[in-house]
Amino acid sequence: MYALLNKLRRDTRGNSVVEFALFLPFLLLLLGGGLEVGRAFYQASAVEKGIRAAASYLGRLDEAPTGADIQAAENLAKTGTLNGTGALLVSGWGVSGATFTVVTKQHTIDDQSFPVYSVSASVPFDPMVPGLADLLGLGGYTIQLNHEQAQLGT
């Protein structure tokens, strides 16, 4: 019996497999975490581009925006289309708690007054693996962005 145990103790042929099996969970956690952080940056960039396009759309109107214009700007921010028929650019827009607001401000330069549209968005981060996002500290993360655009007209 002792001879068999000594023989197994000196045998090193399976060491690399055991080391890999011990290291694999950490490797997968690191890979998954990197993917989630990258996804968060991608979603933030997509929301930023959407609200920039919405603010630009409102700034190019000849008159003050109507309710239909603001709805078209919201559709542009969320789907990339004015009529809202496209898919959501960011899955977080479909999660409860996502908001889109437009505020009109008046600015004056050299006795010349002009409207500036402030477009704000608050979009919850929608992770691929919710438990992993909580583990990485991204649970409950909300993307909050704002863009302002002066009215330029056409």
C-alpha cells in the first residue's frame, strides 16, 4: 500500500492539468468581467451618440419643437430612426427606469437671445450576466448623459 502511495506521489504527469483546473475559474471570471466592462462602455457610447443626434435634430428645427418633434427626437435617441421602427440601440432603453428628457433654455449673447436644447438620458446598464455585474460592482449602474445644442435652424 505504501509503495503505491509513494509511486503516485512521485508521478508528475497530471500536474499541469490540475493547475489548469484550479486556475480556470479565475480566468473565466477575468474574461467575463472584461466583457461586461467593455459592454458598459459600448452602451454608454451608443447612448451618447443617440442623445447627440436627438439634440442636433432639435437644434436644426426652424421653430420651437412640438410634442411630435420631441417624440421624434426620443425615437432617434433610442432607435436611430425618427419614427421609432428600428430596434433599440441599447437594451437598457427597454428596462424600467430609463428616462429621456428635453429642456429648453434661453441663452443671451450680445443682446441676442436664442434657445438651447438640453437633452438628458438615464439608461440602466443591462448586463449579459446580472450576477457577474453585481460581483464586479456594476450592479445597479446607470448611464447618465446630457448634451446641449443651440437652435441653428435649417
